[in-house]
Amino acid sequence: MIYLSVEKLAKNFPEHQLFEDLTFGIFKGDKVGLIANNGAGKSTLIRILTGKEAPDEGSVYLKDGIKMGFLEQDPSFPENLTVAQLIKAAHPQVRKAIDTYHQLLEEQADDFNEEKQQKLESITAEMERLNAWDYDRDLKAYLTRFRIDSLDQSVDAMSGGQRKRLALAIALADQPDLLILDEPTNHLDIDMIEWLENHLSQSSITLLMVTHDRYFLDSICNLILELHDGNLYRHQGNYAYFLEKRAEREATFDREIEKANSLLKHELEWMRRTPQARTTKAKSRIDAFYDLEKKSKSRRTSQEINLEVKMSRLGGKILELKNVRKSYGDIKILDGFTYTFKKGDRVGIVGGNGVGKSTFLNILTGREKANSGKVNLGETVVFGYYTQDGITTTESKRVIDVIKDIAENIQLSNGVKLSASQFLEFFLFPPEVQYKPVSKLSGGDRRRLYLMTVLIKNPNFLILDEPTNDLDLLTLNKLEEFLFGFDGCLVLVSHDRYFMDKLVDHLFIFEGEGQIKGYNGTYTEYRLQKKETAEKESIANSKPSRKKSPATTKSDNRPSNREKNEFRKLEREIHQLEKKISELEDQLATQQLDLSQIESISQEIGKVMTEIDHKTERWMELADKF
């Protein structure tokens, strides 16, 4: 059964066309992920599907009787309401049916008659149609799950994260047949995300969602819709399948363009030789030539963001915390925390909302002072601090002026100097966008501009607090590549589990009450270990304890946490050495060098290759244990 049908949809803006002739359908049971780069039109498409915006052409059909729910990326609520008042007004049709049902039950108990019985049967059918029987119970459960505890608090006073969680609870409680979600994992901690992922995977609800969370997409979706260059591509499968099929499509397209270019040369020569008086057969060939010419010019121009800056030198002493304590009244954030950062440390911070993660980051950077203890900072440390708050600048300021206020010229890691305008183009800000005011940028573009202002200062100690919010998958993948090769220290707070798994090898786990536990390994390894421990404790509590005989204990050949960390560190080091060889080879190919310089660079290449061989050999030894 088809729930939502879209036919020949088109939307244009004065400066460009977003899309045209989009046709697709969403069937009962589909769990659809919508993927597109920033600016491709996914938010506009969602607004059209939910009736909040009109298309220029085409139509959207929702099957009669199908109830649609929608979670906005940044929910907006009426002003001056408490949570209780908002909940009561959220789904008026459901609320009215529930109130009428209870009223009729009371009246029926006091004075039974046939007319009231008919009304009761009618409202019972309406309750069934609206899935209203468990509405109040489900809403209370969802509010508890998303930690909305006080119904008397003002919605206006809630943080952006609380408002998002409140909107998600209300949307789920309505039990819509079709639920459209725009970045549902933003502002949720990892425990909430994993619960929501499990809930939506097991539910029979039909979904359409936009999210950058790749684990979330992979686990839930059975269909991926990709909006690219105004066209919509359908991939029947999860996110991993989509990546495979997109690569195949692009490779096929490139081969077709190469073939068209080759044939075009031959046809161009024929066109030049053809006399003015043309036969019908010649005219047909001429028409085919122009079609071929159009195809040859349609080469796929894939956008590439270049995250490349020069890192400041990092000395031996970096950052040391000794017996640090921090509290706000009775609320403890840090209770005697001690840690010494070393070069190359890559730390992920895990913990629920409100346990003090952002306060901890502010203490690292000196924005807040500890109550006691020592925070010793090395002289060569240059912080790059990307906060959840995002860019703070005058909304009317032009994009290029935001960069020029920091530097007129920027030096990359390879020594090349770029103007502010060229640097912006590296980050996918074309000239026509550079002179727009910041207020005209999308959420993703604002985040990308903010990232530029952090990296332009050449930091050697990066602190990133929820950097993946509002970034499209293109920017996210490039940010991962940059951070994977980053030689300095990295501290990362993120609810994106894929992002964390790829980039960090040590965790600070904020358990509350000022307690922070260290863990050597990735987030997924930590969760698996935590799950195994809970299962063992459950078994131990349910069965009589029995000591295991030493003879029955099997040797465990799995890698230790130390070996896992070494394995990941070797991957990064090999990546850096291969990059160094590429740079040295570029020097040989592009610079005018004398014989002694050529010999020196060649010897350096040989040393680096020997180092790669040694590290690769050790990497292969460790790989056998995984």
C-alpha cells in the first residue's frame, strides 16, 4: 500500500533550480533515508512533503486516512506555554477524542440510554482510528525516556536540546502511520540514540528521515533516496549498500563521458567537412552530434572540500591536570581528576546530558577556572575550540569579511599561501556566496564557516564539541579524513558513534557526581564490554556461583586494549608517512632542482619507505589478532 506519492515535483529559487521532475513513492513499512549535500534541497523537499511549502510544479498525494507526523530540525513552539499546556494542545483531535470518550463513560454510568450508547460506539471507533487508547501512557513514557521531567517548566526557558527531545516525544506518542524526521539524533546523548534506533528498527511505523548518523541509517533504513544535482536516485538497501551503488553509478557515468568525448572528436571532423546542402541523413547525424556534445559537457563535477591547514609545532609539555575539582553548589563536575596529555592523544568524551562535559572542555581551554587543583598548559599549545554554540558574529557581516577579520592570507600545510577568497573556495564557498551576509547561510554552511574560523588559526590541540550537527555527509567525510591525519592532540565530544569509533582510541566516561573513568579503546568496544559485563552479572545473580576449573579455561588470543591502540596508531602513522612520500615525489616532479637536491630528496624517500615497511609489518602482525 502506498502512503505518500510524489509526481513531477519542481522547485526553483531566483539564483538556481533546486530540483525538477522528482517522482517517487513511499510504501507501508518503508524506512527511507534521504541523503543530499548541504544546499541540494532536502529541507525544502521535506517542507513540501509536509505541506509547509508549496512546489513550483508537481503534486504530493497522501493516502486518505493516513496520519503523518513531522519532527523539525529546530522545533518551534507557541510562546508562553508550559510543557503541560503544550502537550495538551499538541494533538487536539486525539485529546478531544480521549476527553469525549471519558465523559461519555461517566454519563453512561449515571444514565444509560441507547443514544449515549451509539455515541460511545462512535467515539470508540474514532479512538481506534487515531491510535488514541495508549496515548497518555505512551506520552508519559517518552517524556521520561527523553528526560523531560517537569511539566510545569516554561517551554520558552528550555534549551534547544530539551525542545528537540520534547518535540520527539510528542511526535512518537501520536503514533503516526508515516513519520518524517529531520536530524532526529541531534541533541540526543548516545544512550538515547541507541534506544531510539532500537525502537524505530523494531517498530512497524513507516519512516522518512534526514540524518547524518551513518550507524543510525545503516541500522534502520531499507531504502535510500539520494538527491544529487537536481535528480533523485533510489537505492533499495541500507546506507552501506547505497555507498556501493553510488560508486558504481559514478564510475559508469565517467566511462560514458570518456566514450562520448572520444566519439565527439571524430564527429567534429565530419561536421567541419560536411557541405552546406545537407541530406535528411546528414541532418539526423548533425542532430546526434549536438546531443553528443551536450553529453560530453555534462561531466560530473564532484564537489570537494579541502580541509588542509598548517599545524603549529607542539612541544614536549602539552597539558597536565592534577587533582582538579569543579562543582556548582552541590553538583560535582570533577572530583580530583588527574591526566597528562601526550602528543597524538585522541580522546573521546562520553556521558549523559548535564554531567559536565562542556564545563570540562572550558576548564581545558581556560574559559572556566577549577575550584582547586592545577591545570598546567605548555607554551606551544594552540587551541582550536569548536563549541556547540556555533559561530558568533554579526548576522549582517559578509562571509568573506568573517575570514578576513582573522587573516587576509592563509598558509596550508604544503607551504602554499591562499587569499581569504581562495581559502573559502577550498571550503565550498563559491564567490557568489562569499559576499552574502552570514544571515543568508543555511545551518550546514554556518557550521562549515565556523569550522574554517577554528582551523585557520593553525591549532595543534583541537577540541570539538558536537562537530557533526548540521554537517552534510560530504563535509563529515572530509572532516574525518582531516582529523585522521591530524598530528596534534584531539578531544572529541560527539553523539555520532561512527565518527567516534573512527577517530578516538581512548575515552573519558563521565559517570556523574564528578567521577570520570578512563577506557582504552573505541566507543563500540566500550559498549560491547559494558553489555558483556551486564550479561555476566545478570547470569551470576540468577544462578548459584560455580568456580571454573583452571583446566577448562581457554587461552584468549584476542588483542589487548594496548594492542588495539597500537594498531590504530600505526594506521595513522602509515597514513602520514605515505602522505610525506607523496609530497616528496611532488617536489621531484614540479620543482627545478640541482643534482644534490634530487639526491637528498631521493634518500629521504628511501628512509620513509623503510619506516613504512617496518610499521606495516607490525601492523600486519596485529591485524591477524582481529
